Amino acid sequence: MSKNVKKGLEALLRPEDSIVVLIDHQPFQFTNLNSHDPQSIVNAATGLAKSAKLFNVPTILTTVIEDRGGLLLKQIQDVFPEQKPIDRTFINTWQDPNVTDVVAKSGRKQLIIAGLYTEICVAMPAIQAAGEGYDVFVVTDACGAVSVEAHDMAVRRMEAHGITPINWIAVISEWQRDHARTETGEGFANILVEHGGAMGVAFLWEQQLLNTPVGA
């Protein structure tokens, strides 16, 4: 296991130490996606992107051979309309200095990665970055693979290198950490309503009940 793995409170995500890299959420990649329902990945990746923006976590968008693989998903691009994704030829994002230089200059060591496919374009940079001392988290529900087996084996392989699998709701919850953080509390709730599925539905119901006058 990688020596950079943290323990206790230090193992939890903090907005000021985090940086997100979203990799190859492009149309071509969805054509052979068989590990998840595609819409669930779109939802999770968009929820993660909105969460990063809410907490001012630097987020790098990157694509591979965009002219043939297609533009980054509109749902993600719309979160960062001014940012042009870094288009690569490298399959392994971590071999492209256009990406790694931005991460290095940030000085942040909690590296959060999501992308397509889990076993290729996620595993490669995650394993390399972990070897370089980054504390790497892979948001597995915002990733997908050519099969369920491929996704599962990739996660198991990455865990062997000290990489932490996590889902996007856990990420935003660790960034929020305290419901008394009112500056992000409303945004946190809104993202859960938009992308949190049953959690968002339950929250709206709770608000309805709290705001319904009790009869005499």
C-alpha cells in the first residue's frame, strides 16, 4: 500500500487541500460503457463538478482527441462555461504536462479523479499520481468501464496502490463537514436536490413538512 495514505481526521477531504480532475466524459466513451447506466454517471459527474465549484475547489477538465471523441458533456461544461478542456493525445492524463503542471502549481495534494474508462484513463493517472505522493481519491460513481468486471478490477487494482474509492455525495459531504457552514449550506442542499436522487426528494419533503402549519 502507498505510504502517502492518511489516517484519522487527516484522511477526510478538505476543500482547501483538494483539486479535481475530470477525464474524458465524452460521447465516444459512452458508446462502449457497460458497467453503469450512462445517465447515472452523467448525474454523478455533474454533481461532482457543481460541488467543486461551490467549494471553490480547482477543477481541471480534460478530453482525449476531442475532434474524434466528441466534446466534453454539456452538463459538465455548463458548470465551467469559461474553461476550455485540455485536449490530450496521451491516454494517461498524468503524462501530459499541460495537466500535471496545473496540479503541481496548485500545491494541493488531495487529488480527486473521475472519468471514463475506470480501467484505463482513470487507473493510469491515479496510480502514477499516488506514486508521486498525491493522496488520490477516485469518485467511482462518476466513472465507468467497458464491463462491471473491468470497473471492479480497476477499483481493486487502485486500492492496492493506496488509492481511496469514494462516491460524489461523500465528497461534497466531507467538504461541507459541518451544517453550521452557512456560506455553502444552501448550495450544498440545492446540489443534493438536483442530483442526490432519493436524498434530494427526502430533503424537499422534509422542507414541506417543516413549512406546513400544524392545525389547531
